[in-house]
Amino acid sequence: MVPTTSLLLLLGLALLAPGLSAEKCVLTGLWINDLGSNMTIGAVNSNGEFTGTYHTAVTATTKEIKISPLRGNQHSINQKSQPTFGFTVKWSFSDSTTVFTGQCFVDEHGKETLKTMWLLRSHADSIDDDWKATRVGTDTFTRLRKRWE
């Protein structure tokens, strides 16, 4: 009887341990996306608000790329500590604005990933050009450096 009880206890701990060791996904820090753009997100306050900067690696304009401010909100962290969020980038080098929405994930190895979808709105010279003024896409961001480095 004792070996069966010990085996059940060991099996129960093995099944519960991954859930107990799961890290919380934290937005604050340095991130890089699949196109090489860098983003820095500052501390998230108690209301879920944050600010930061975005340095894009790609643009449709011929102007010099400049670091641009971002402002956003994080939804309250859910039970699995993988929050949803959204932010807006006001481009410093063009008259465009991009909004991002996504979720912060932590895999079983502790790797944090931001999965996002974005809408980029460019200036339209007239209402007739409105149809081509909005672009949509996705980005995957990974942490550029560990939070504690």
C-alpha cells in the first residue's frame, strides 16, 4: 500500500509542478520583432498604463527613421499571468500612427513572446485615397535582454 501512495503522490507533484513554476509574462523591458524593430516598454503602473519607445527597422517613407513614442495599456493579469495589451505608436518621422494589440506569452522554458496584430494609418490626401491609407499586419516580439540584466 505504501508504494502505491508514494507513487500517486509523486505523480501528482509531477503534474502540478509545471503550473507552479510558470513565470509571469512582464511587458516591461526591451523587445525585438521578426523584422528587427526594437521596442522599449517602461514600467506598467497600477492602472495598467505604460509608455515607451519604438525604433522601427522598416518604413515606406524616404525620411530618416527616428525613435518614436508609444503609449499603452495592459489588461489585468489573468490567472495564467499572460496579459493582453494594446499600444499606440505616434511616428516621429511621418504623419502616420500605428496601433498594436496582442498578448504576452511565456512558454514552458520561460521564454517570453509578444504576439501582436497592428493597423498602420497613413495620411490620405483626399477621401478618394482613404482606401489605401490603412495597412494591417502581425509581429512577433521576443525579449532582447533578460529583465534583470
